[in-house]
Amino acid sequence: MVGGSPPCIYQSKDSGAYKDLLEALKPYGTLGQSGPNIDMTRSELQLLYAKYRQSPDAHLMWMADVVKIVLHPDTLRRLVDVVHYQWQGELGNIGYCA
């Protein structure tokens, strides 16, 4: 709890919506461990993307993997919570509760 306000409730975390998304993206495949990852830097992602955008099939897999990463409930919560808490410090993550 930050500033006396309870954390937001994210229905997608428990509603099964993310499982539905994974099922919908299954036909596009995945790059697995060699694809994009939330811990990569922007420059690492750009270099890797340049490799996978050369092939239509690999590009579809890349895009499906990115959607899965960004819309994962834990990742999405961190993105959305940026607007809920006051930005403090250089990183802006002071007061963030996972």
C-alpha cells in the first residue's frame, strides 16, 4: 500500500484472460529462449529484432512473443502502475510494490 491507497486489482491476473491470449497466439509459434525477453535492454532487442524480421515466419513468432511478454499480467501491472504512483528518483520505481 502506497500513500494509504490499496493496490489496484487486476482481473486479468486470475480471470483466465491471459490463458486465452496464449491459446489465441499458439498458431503463430514462439522463438522460445532465443526470442525477446523482458530482461533485455532496448539495444539487445533491436539487434535481435533485426535478425528475426528478415523472415515472415520468424517475424510472426517475434510479434507473438512480444505480445505475450507485454500483456503478461505481472509485466502489464508494472507498466500500468507507473501512472498510479509518484515518479521519484532517477529510476522512478520508488514505492512500487509487486
